[in-house]
Amino acid sequence: MDVQNISGSYVYRSLLNSPYLGEDFYKLKFGEGLMTITQQENGDFTGDFDMGDNYLMTLEGTVYNDGTNTNFKMRAIGVDTTPTKGWIYDYQGIVVPDWPNGIDQILTVVGSVIRVVDHGISKAGVTATFYMVYRG
């Protein structure tokens, strides 16, 4: 079965998971930036995550089909020469299927992210919801 190619540039955003309606939306912000992915035919990919102000991470992951959905697993690793040195985040998600009658749909990946290791006052185990919107 062929694997969907998701190579390209994406706007990335993530939000903390809060069950409270009316919470200040800005306070839910977990992360944002630009991700660039280069995928091989077998579904494996590498890439970069640029959050601005020299906050850079490298990406490695895979895209695969489970018979129903196109799934996505990825690890982001901080770049040693930047403030992200030592950071590690894991991601799992799906490529959002197209709606049959959808208008102006854009390739989007949605899922969950977890902080794998502590860094500074930020503790391992914190999770958030993410989405990535294709830019080109």
C-alpha cells in the first residue's frame, strides 16, 4: 500500500489540554513555529522545526497506513547549539482525511505531543494537542 507523501512546509501550533470552557485562549498556547518535512518513499522522514529566536529542533519520523487512516509518528530533538539543547518531544497523529464535499481543504496533521524529558522548569510528561497546516 502506498504511503501518502506529506513532504513540505507546515505552520505548527499546539495547545495545552484544558477541560474548562472560557479559559483565556492565549494561556493555552504550548508551541508554534514552522516545520519542514522531507519524506522518503517508505514513509520515513526528516525535517526541521523553527520556533523563531534560534529555537530550533530536528525532526525524524514516519508516515504509515493502518488500512483506515494515514498515521504519523515523529520525534523532535533540540539542536545542541541553540536554547533547545536537550529537549525531546514525541508526536503521534493522523493526516486528516478529506471531506467529500469540503471546500478549500488544506493538508492537515492533528494529534498529541508529549514532552519526553525535563528542561528548565518544564517537566516531562506534559501533553498537548497539535495541528500542522500545509503551506507548500
